[in-house]
Amino acid sequence: MQVQVPLNQYLFVGLLAGFVCGLVPLILGLKKQNIKLGVLGFILSLLAGLPLALLGALPVAGIFTWLILRKPAVAESAQAEAVKENPTDDSINDSENS
């Protein structure tokens, strides 16, 4: 006996799968202060899960999770750049030139 699933139930299951899978990059992006990739991963997981359910949402969520973990957080990279720079006092340089 063949089971037929109505289209609206199929889309609801796909949307639910996309939502659950998309929560992983969203939460991870918020924790790692990479909000842009987190939100983008969530939205694209929802959209990929709609027609393909787990077959679409899981790979998209996995890719964005990998991208978030691969890139350093925005605050960490800015802090690292600030530490690398040599502070110079421009007022001393200006007084010597005058």
C-alpha cells in the first residue's frame, strides 16, 4: 500500500527540519560573535529544508557551522590586531619636527 503525504505536510516537515538544523549555526554564530554567518546559515537551512527536508538542511547547516568555527570571532581578531600594532606618540614626533 502506497502512502501519500499531502504537500502542506511535506513542506511543514521540511521547514521543521530546516529550523532545527539551522539553530546550530545560529546559536554558534551568536556565541562566537559571528552573527552574520549565523543568521545566514539559519535562513539558508530553512530554505534548503523546505523542499528537501534533512537532505537539504543538514549539509547547509554543516557548512555554515564549519565556516563559523573556522573563522575567528570579530572581537578576537580586532583585539589581536590592536595588540600587534606598535603604539606611537605623534605628539613627540611633531615637536621634534618643529
